[in-house]
Amino acid sequence: MASAKQDSATHNITCLLRQWDCASKEKRRQFLEDFIKQYRNCTGPDLESEFAQMASLFLARICVWIKLTYMSGTCLTEQLQAIHVFLSASNSYNYLLEFMEHGGVLCLQEVCISSDAKEVDKRWALKVLSCVANAGTHYKEIMCECYGIRAVAECMAKSKSEETQEAARDLLEILAEGNPRFSDQVYKGLIGVLPCNSPKAQQLALQSIRVLQANRNTANRALIDRIVYLLESLHLEVQSAVIELVRVLMKFDIADDHIVGANSPY
């Protein structure tokens, strides 16, 4: 009886995969919307059970399709949300490997810095990349070796959405944590965000720099120069973040009159 049930499930999933292979763009979009709605909170084993141990075959098809179409934005939101369902599931290491083998990291980093990508798609790309980074130091290093820090920092600086900027900031902090090979690059990447034209990005970068600075033995001279400039910001949230960072920097040997003055109550 169990074998017959398993054979039936295998047949159903095989038919679904064949339908996907022959489906139009709109039909595939409906496939993805149904998948996201039904399996959003499933674990890895749940997905395997529901897909008759063939869930990786469905993920592989999504990964191939997104590589072919992400520049045009075709169903990109649904593709990213579906991949997030796979990678955010507990006990989903095999899905992570599938995603990595298909070059998913580089693809989504390009989405993050594309001037044509929608903000919602950049945000979902960052969420998927955060799943990769949260898988451990090895995967953080892979992302950093693929110029991920630069891409995420650029996304943070140029984004017009505060939600996207916060998602980028969160990912940069994840990449720095427990990643000694690249924490300094993350630190410098955040400093590189400070000259941008977005007060929100400046505020978020300053707050993250303050967190990273607490674990460093020295203060970056370029950071001091940027802080002196930001002290003249017309945005109170930026000024407040600068002052909080200055209080941390005063522990270091950075005798700069502007910095000392910013920390003075008079």
C-alpha cells in the first residue's frame, strides 16, 4: 500500500515537472505562486516528502529559468520567493548546494546592483543571499570572493527603498560576523557607503560601523575624514549616528579637533 502511494506521488510530481517544462511564462508564474502559498513554512524533509524526493529537480528548473530571464525581470519576484522557500527551510542543505551549483550567488548579486531591477526584487535577492550567508563561514567566504561585499554595499548606497537598504545592511553584518578573512572588507565597504546621497543609508552604515569598530584595535583614517564631513549633515538621524560612533572612536588614538569637538557637551 505504501509503495503504491509512493509510486502515485512520484508519477504526479513527474507530470508536474513535465508540465513546467512545456508551460508558458504565465503558467509557470501560476506554478510558482501556488508553490509559495502552499509550502512557505515547510521544512526541507516536508518538501522532499511532498515532492516524492524530487524537490531538488524543481529547484534546479527555477534556478535555470532565473539565470535565463533575470535581466528582463520575467517573473523575477516569484522566482526569488520560491527559491527563498527552499533555502529558508530547515534542514535544506541539499537545496543550498543545488542553488550554489547553478551560480545563484553571482546571478542575485547582479540583480542587487541592476539599475533596471525593481526594489522588491532587490529585497528578495538580498533575503536569499542572507540564507546563503547564514549557512556558515564557508558560504560567507564564497560570497565575498565573488565581490559580494561590493555588490551589497552598492545596493545599499543606491537603493531608493529603506526596506532594501536595511536588508543590505543586515546582509553586510552577517557577512562580517564570524568571518575574519573578510570582516575588514565589510568594514571598508560600509565606509564606502558614507559619501552616498541617501541619509538613511548613511545612518545605517554608521550604526553598523560602530558595531564593527568595537571589535577593532585601530580606527580607519578614511572613516575619520568621512565623519568630519557628515558632522555637517542637515539630517538629525545622521548627526545622531555620527555622535554615537564618535563616542566609540574616542577610545582610539585619533586626536582630531573636529571629532573631539563633536563629543564635547559644550
